[in-house]
Amino acid sequence: MMELLALKEKVLELFGTDIEGLGASLKTACMTQDERTFDRFCELVEGDLSEDWMQKIYQYYLADRKEKMQDYTPKCLAQFLAMLAGDAEEIVDLCAGSGALIIQRWNQNRNQRFKAYELDGNVIPFLLFNLAIRNIEAQVNVGDVLQGEVAEIYAVRKGERYGKVTCIKPAL
């Protein structure tokens, strides 16, 4: 497994940005269906998409642990919850973050669809990238699930190799 600092440096080099610009670069890659970047990322992680590489970077370098009390689901818990989710046609993740639970469920069944909700718009590019790179079909709702407020909605549809991301409800 790649050390976190090395992973961060290689990802930043791949996207040609600093840590503050990584989210914008990820979103651009997703929205433009940048297959060359997707291919290069897959090479970087040696084809191992069973791991949430982006969660590691986001959690350590970008999460707001003080104000928002952000922390992310450990892999062992995500694996356990994924087993409990079963083989329903669609799995709903109410606090998706970068997609740890979705990735673990995808590891068990690559044909399920997902509906993800996430309040923090800063982590959305990481989630979209994780879905697109794995060709996971999903709807991503950006907003407060407890209040029933959705500011933006993205659709990720299966493509030939990578998911195709579109914004179906832009933010106002």
C-alpha cells in the first residue's frame, strides 16, 4: 500500500495542482470525462480500485474536523455496512462523504445502483471522481438530508469504461 504522503504528491502531480485546488481539478476531470486522467489514476494505484484512495487524502488534508466535526468511515466499518446493505436494486447512503460505503458495496456487487446524499460540497468532487473512475451508476444529492433540502443533483451513468457525470440540478 502506498504511503499517504507519496499518494498525495503523486495525485497532485497527476492533476497539476496543489491540495487546495484538487477538488476543482477532480470535478473538471469528471465533468469533461477526462479518460486520459482516469487511466493515469488507475495506473497510479496499480489498478486497485477496491480502496478509497481519495478518502485518505481528503480526510487527512482537507476535512474540517474542528467546525464540522468531519471524520470518515473506517474501511472495516464500511465493509460491514456494505454486507448488511444486501443486494437491493438501489442502495442509499445518507452521509456519503467520498464514497467509502459505496465503494465497499461495489466491491461486493458491481451492478448495484446508488443514491448518495452529502452535505459538504467540498467533498463532492472526490465522491464524483470515485464513482466515475469505478463506473458506478449513482445519483448524488448535495444538501441537507435531515432538512430535506437538495441544492444540486449529479447523475453518474455507466459508460464503456468510466462513469459519465452530468449535473441534472445545478446550484442556484
